[in-house]
Amino acid sequence: MSVPDLSTIAVHAGRPERSPDAPLNAPIVPASSFVAGGPMEYARDAAPTTEALEALIGALEGGHATCFASGMAAANAVMDLVPPGGTVVAPNEAYTGVAVRLRELRDAGRIGLRTVDVADAAAIARACDGAALLWLESPTNPLMDVADLPRAIADAHASGARVVVDSTFATPVLQRPLSDGADLVLHSVTKALAGHSDLLGGAVVAADPVLAEEVRGRRVFLGGAPSAFDCYLAMRGIRTLALRVERAQASAQVLAARLAAHPAVQRVRYPGWGTMLAIELADVAACDALASRVRTWTHATSLGGVESLLERRRRWAKEAPSVPEALMRLSVGIEHVEDLWRDLEQALAP
Ligand SMILES: *Cc1c(COP(=O)(O)O)cnc(C)c1O
């Protein structure tokens, strides 16, 4: 049998075995402890609803998934795998929480840290010399830089470094880093995977089952296990992942082209694919005006939901200073593209 399309996997994976009267959906099992003698035992180690979500995300990425209570819990589990004193190579601008945490670990003497332009493959290869872990994010948040994943991963492996790819912006619909050779894929399930801005979740998917067990150990001992209810909601969201991403991507392409021709927009950052884009306006006041005048878009942080969101990233004190002050990040949802455009047009009008 040929391998099903991603959209089919998103609908079918992680469901209970088919037998008479079996429920179509994995049940929510609210239990912290299980009767001794089986493989579950305790919900920080394993739990039925979590395992169903892990089967689904693992199938989407083509590996073995461990789910977490948030993307940051997942990120911290990966950071904890770095041996003491090991060097991490990370993007110059990455998701703020990840960048902050890597600097904290460096300042505490726990890791070494080198940062690189993810779009510069030669710089990545040089930086990986002697490193323990290459931390890629592609496209990057919020500058939308794209890495040459197969090349960066091969160069890192040649230096003996492990590779994790934060693929939150791309989703498995648009990018599957394990098939490009990555050791680990990281997701903020909070974002496009769950897709409805109603939960926090994270996932780490490993190509190698032994490495997956190491990741699982980090959840067991760092404690970032997700709730059964959130796992259920995430699965419900993922069922429509391909539809949502295809629709939002089609709209993002239209909006990127129209915004590039708009007189109030100085620069559009859009790699040509995906559901996220960034625009640069004249100044912070223009950004604040846009944020306060939108009616269909919402001024809010986060991304990947059915509803379109925008925000000025530098309003966060810990955002990288190399991110332009007047940069607005736009997360395109599944509303009609003409409604989204009309709203931006009226909000950007002089
Ligand atoms: C949001 C985000 C995270 C962190 O995920 P949380 O679920 O908010 O903890 C990590 N990486 C990227 C790219 C993100 O957008």
C-alpha cells in the first residue's frame, strides 16, 4: 500500500483500534495513576490520551513523539539532553522563550552558545565544529528566515552534532525535518497543530526510538506532562490541520503580494510559502495604529489559530534587539482572504 497523504494521516492516526462499538475518538482518560502491572503506571510516564496524541503527531512527522504541557516544556526537555558544558548552535533570532532560556543556561555555565544566521549554510557548518547540538528554527520567528535543512543537518552531523528543528511555523504539512535527516523535531502544539488558541501543548518527535526514550525521560523527571483534556483538544484540532494550513497559506500568499505593493508597507518578509508573514511599517506609531484599528484581525500574541492575529514583536522586552522596532508579525487564519485584506487596507489607510 502506498503511504497515505499527510491530510489523510491527520484524520486517521491516533484513533482506537476498530472493533464493534469502539469509539471513533480516543477517550479522555483523567487518571494520574493506573493499576500496577501494565505499561502505563503513572501519567507523567505514559497515559492513554497522551499516547493517542503521540501516535498522531508521530505519524505526521514520521517518528516517535513525546508530548508536553507546552512548547517551552518540550524545548527545555531537548536542552536538558545537552551534556554539561556542551555547545549549542542556535539562530541569531529564534522564538523569544527559546532564545532567553538558551542564554540563561549559558550564563549559568551549563552550556556554551553560538548564534548564527540560519539562512547562511556556511556559517552554520563553521559554528557546528565541536558543538553538541544544532538548534534550528525554520522559518524563524519573527524574521521569517529559512534554513537549507538538508545541508545544515548534514554539515552538523559531519561535525558530530545532533540536530533539532523547531518546525512550529511550517507544520508537518509543509516541512518534515526528520526526512531531511534531523534527529528531533520540536513543535509548539499550542500553535497551528492544535490550531484554535484554546490550549498549551508541545511535542518532540525523534527519528530514533532510543533517543525518543531519552526525551521521554526528560518529561518524566522535569515534569512537563500534558493534561488528558488538552491532548484530546489537540487531537481534535489536528484532524483539520491540512485544510487549515492550505487555506491560510493561500491567503497569506495573496496578502503578502498585496502588502508588498501597499505604500504604508516598507518591507514584507514572506518566504513564499506558509501561513506566517512579517511586515515593516514606517515606525512604532504606525504599528500601534494598525493594531488598534483592525476589526477582523485581532491584536494578540501567538499564532497558528483559525483566527488571524497580529502584533509588534518588539513590544516584548526580551525580543531580540535585531528584530526591527516597527516589525509586525501576522498569523493568517482561515477567514475569507478578502475580509482579511479589506480590514488591513482600512487599518493601514492614512
Ligand atoms: C510559541 C512557540 C514556542 C513555545 O511554545 P509554547 O507552547 O508557547 O510554550 C516555541 N517555538 C516557536 C517557534 C513558537 O512559536
